[in-house]
Amino acid sequence: MNQNLIFTNDVEAAIGRLTASRDHNLTVVIADVNTARFAPSRENLIIVADGDAGKTLEAVCHVWDEMERLGVTRHSLVINLGGGMVCDLGGFAAATFKRGVRFINVPTTLLGAVDAAVGGKTGFNYHGLKNEIGAFAPASDVVISTRFLDTLPVEEIKSGYAEVIKHAMLSDRNELLRLLEHDFDAPIDHAAMLQRLRHSVQVKVDIVTRDPNEQGERKALNLGHTVGHALESLAMQRGKPVPHGYAVAWGLVTEAVLSHLLLKFPSEDVHRLGQFVRDNYRGFPFTCDDYDELLALMRHDKKSKDGEITCTLLAAIGDYRIDQTVGTDDVTAALDILRDLLGM
Ligand code: GLY
């Protein structure tokens, strides 16, 4: 996948160079209500609602209407300035307007920087299903920084950090152990965090380069997400949504337990991860009475086939196995152990 990644905390200079160096007739910025204040200008600014709930067809139509009004052509440049939602929605709107306008992503959240902005997945939610409509369409350039992180609530940082942990679990035990030392109460060390992001994003880039359209290996990036999505969906259905990364963190622990049960993933690593998640990702809202609903959601996951539950599992840190079928009893046992590790 051909994406130019720029790691810098001088975001304005990077955007300045990207907009100056290309032959565009017009530059348009798409931002949400929170990130619009970071836009270089009030002109040619398209603002959408914030949050995943705003990732709708109506919002895509609004962006297309605004692009038309502003006179965007195939020779224009779109800058998506925001979290994962803006990158997903703005990327889709740009990739489809007049059959494709070049766009760059400037993620303003940790989750956006390590996941949504990189790898070419764009789209929106439809009929209550997350990312049901979309296309693989990579941003030409991605400006990755820690520049905006101080403006975010700690829950938002923790949410993105779960994906950073996921990338380390897929690649490098030493990096994982370093990450599990992190103290979310301490002020952000921007230089160190930018270095963490460089490492984390590279894991995704390496996988996506080998399998851009998720025919096989890219499914490794779903580690933690079969269980995580079920937890996130059930919490949402009950009107008590949890941050995506919290559900992923709980999903990572559960799938690490499943990896231990089925592939002998070391119990020491399950415990280290479990301890970190217990200390930092509080508020797990489920009991054993919820297992049937959770199992049903896992069976209906996009990634599952023939009603079986499939996950990416690990034989060891960095040794991932995609398309692993897991039984109901194993998932039930793993959820019990998760609740135990979380002290529930
Ligand atoms: N979020 C996982 C992927 O981009 O494949």
C-alpha cells in the first residue's frame, strides 16, 4: 500500500509542505465540531458531528453537498482533520466524489493515529452495523503526531492505547512489556509517545502492505476484536456505550486467555496483560447472565462464518494465527477468567 507517513509534532509545517508541493486547484478541510478549531483556515472547511454515531450516510451526503458547493474537482485536495470517524467518513466521501479526490489524513486522536488513518479502510455505519458500507481507499499522506493528545480526556487516550498494545502483541514482547509500564496519570512525554506511535504504526503498515484487502493476514489486526466488538455492541444496545478501546482491551485479555487454552500462549503474559487492563480499563459492565447474548453477537460477527466463532489467536507474542475457530465452552471459560482477572 502506497501511503506516505510523516511522523512529526510540527503538524502545521507538514500540512503546509503537503499543500504547497502539489498541484491542487483547491484544498478543503473536513473536521468535526471539536477539531474544526485546529483547521488552518475558516474557509473551505466542512464540519461534521463528532463521534461514531455521526458516521452516517446523511453525514456523507452532507460532505458531498459541501464539496459540490465549494467546487471540489478531481484536482483538489481533501484534508481529514480529526479522529477515526473523520478519517473513515471523510476518506470515503473523498474517494467516491467524482470517482476520487486525493485526500490526506491528519489524525487528532491516538486511536485515529494508530488505526483508522493508516491502511485504507474508509466507510460509514449503516442499518446499525458498524462500517457496513465502505471501500479500501488509502490516504496519499498521513501526518502522525502527538500534538493534539493533551486536548483529549484520558479515556480517549486509553482507548487508542489498547490498539497500540494490540500491535505490540502481534509483533514484539519487549515493546509490549514497555507499554504495560505506562502510567496514564503522568503528563504525556511527547517524544517518547511519538516513538511508540512510529513502532506501532509500522506493525500495521507491514501487515497491510502484505494483505491490503484483508484476504488473509490482515485479519491478524482483528486480535481482541471478536470478543471486543461483542462487548461494545451489547453495551451500545443497552444504551450504556463503552469506549471502543476499552472493549478491545477486555477483548485482548479474553483472546489471550483463549490463546492460552488452545495454543499454549504463556500464562505469564496473560497475567501481565490482565493486570494492566484491570488497573486501567475499569467499568466492565457484564456478568455471566450476559454470556448467551455475547456469544450470539460473536457468532454474527462479520469475521465469523457458518455461525462459528472465529478469532485471531496467539501461540506467543508475535506468533499470530488467523481464522481460529473457538468453541462456546472455551469462550465461556475465557470470559469467566477475564472477570476473575478484572476482579469482578
Ligand atoms: N482496524 C484493522 C484494520 O485496519 O485492518
